[in-house]
Amino acid sequence: MESIFKEYSFCDVFVLKKKLGWNEKVLRREFPKVYVRSHQNGATPPERKQVRILSRAPFRASSSFHMPFTSLLIGRRLLSLVISGKPKGSQGAKLIVERGEFPKTVSALREIPGIGDYTAGAIASIAFKETVPVVDGNVVRVIARLKAISANPKEGKTIKSFWKLAGQLVDPLRPGDFNQALMELGATICNPSSPSCSTCPISEQCHALSVSRNCQSIQVTDYPTKIVKAEKRCDFAAVCVVEISEGPDIQEGDHKSKGFLLVKRPEEGLLAGLWEFPSVLLGGEVNLITRRKVMDQYLKKSFNLDAKRNCSIALREVVGEYVHIFSHIQLRMYVELMVLHLKGGENIIFPKMDKETVTWKLVDGKSIQSMGLTSGVRKVYNMIQKFKKSRLSKNPTNHKGKRI
């Protein structure tokens, strides 16, 4: 493996730095207006709006100093984590405020929760001119073709090698401009499927291009190695949105809710530690009767909810299906709404939480809107709200015990 990653010669470094100066006028940017590009050019309109807000009202860690460009760079990353409901965003922002100053080096930035190697390198090199690399997919592609590296770009050892090689190239006088030039080269010219080799400023030093000219079976686009993605696994889950009602009946304008039952996922595995509605993985695509049987067993075992003994079902109806796509899983969720009236009160019905029991809580609708929930859980909740608005408003009569 090590033999594949030969170090750059002095000539390689000199030529690459010289050639990448072709875009000097565009790259020339005056501080303090330094901005972090939207992550992978895929920011949503709300995120872009938040960036504009940050640019007008920069963070202030204390009244003694004001650093708009740095606060925007770091704030953009932490804000994106807060928006997505990840605790690292608020933890990182809190740590910066407690310290009273913004970190200026990669090592200091990496101590902030939510800041990884890429973001730390970008901030340190662009905002503070630290001679450190920035490696993203574009940079990996440029270096892989420049040195004709055919190793798996997703392996840990390979990734470390790309960071090492990128570090050898960084211009100590203008590290931020250089890193941006390298990324833009990969994004605009040395793209994945149709690289513009004829207009590339470093084509003469490109080993992949040289190899392709000498061997017809090899193309520049063969670098880096394309990893065939495994087909997404199809999973099925029964999701029951349990709402606790103060009364046994549901009538239009008279339904008082105590809240929705939320369950905390295990601290390890998929969506670790996040909150969701009660759900059970199914062995496959099963019918409604089987789904409800499995869900009833789960509710009874985990929360002591038994419709025949300690609670009554005011409403139970199928709401619909929702397919949530993960990187390696396609999860089809069968969603239903169940409104319960507890005969003995929630303190008697629900078990006391300890290490052996499921962590749960009752949350009202307004609180759910402000919680850091996953997009899948929010989609399910929106389905429930839309269903209740359309179905119950059309049938203002008593829905006691209705099941389908």
C-alpha cells in the first residue's frame, strides 16, 4: 500500500502551485468577508437564510472582541448541527462562549464538538492562514488522478494518505486560497465523469492522463477507484403514534390531549439516543392484523399498556405509509394513530424507568415541534396532524373505540 503513495517531488509541488494560480483574480478575497461554502453545495433555503442572518449579525463571544468572519465560519457549522437536532452544535457554541475566544488552529478547532477535520482545516487555512490541508471528495479526485492512485478512496489508510499528500502541497503563503483552488479544480474541471483535461492547468503533470494515453483500456475517470455501493436493505416497521387523552371519547373541539408517547432509542446503533414514536421492526411485509399484534405486545411489555385491563382505546386508525431512506437501509414505516385513555393514570400504568426499562416521556404537540427530532419522525408527526385535521373535522361525532 505504501508504495502506491509516492511522495511528491519538489518539482511536482512547484508546478502545481504555479499552475493553480491561473484563477488568482477570482480567488483573491479580502478579509473579513470569508465564507464557508454551503456543505457539499447542498444547503437548503432555510440554511442559506440562516447564513445570511449570521453574516449580518455575527457571534460575539464577549464584549471585548468582535470577529465577524471567524464567527460566521464556525457558527455556520455549529448552526447546521443545531438545525438538524444534533447536541454537538449547542455544545460547541457553548464551549466557545465559555472560553471567550474563537479557536484559530486546527488542533484547537478539533476540540470543539461538531468540528471535524474538513471544517477545521477550512477555517484554519482560510480565516487564519494556517498551513494545513483541506480534503474533500474533489481534492481526493484531483490527487488520485494526479498520482494515478487506484486504491479504495474510502478506506481509512487511503484517506490518511490523501491528507498527507494534500498537506505536502499547501502553499504556506496563501494556504486558504490554495485549498479553495484545489477544491474548485476538482469541482469544475477535474469532475467525476467528464473531466476537461484539455483546459486543466496541471494536465502535463497528471499521471492518470499519461497512463490513459498509453493504454486504451484505462481512462482518466478510472481514478479514483469507483466503489460499487451495496444495495439498500429493505426493512419494515410498525409505528404507532400513541396519544394520551384525558377522556375516553374524542369529539370535535372537546379532545384534550396529555401528550404523545416518545421512546428513546438505544445509545448504540442506528439513530443512537434519539427520540421516536413507539416502533417495532417487522420480519417482512406483513398484514395489518400481524402489525397490530406485534405492536400490542411491545406496548404491553414496555409500558404495561393493556386495552383489556388498564386503558381504553378512544381511537385507532391506520394513517398511511412512509418510506425513509438511509445510506444503507430503505425503511418502510406503517403508521397508525392510537388515542388512549388511561384508567389508572400515567404514574400507575407506565413503569418506572431504570437500566432495564425503555426510556420514555410524554410530550405535548408544541414541544414536539421544537424538539431535535429526525426528519423521519417529523414526517410521521406531520402525517398524524394532517390526518387528525382532515378526518376528525369531517366526523365531529363520538369516535369511541373506533378501529379499522
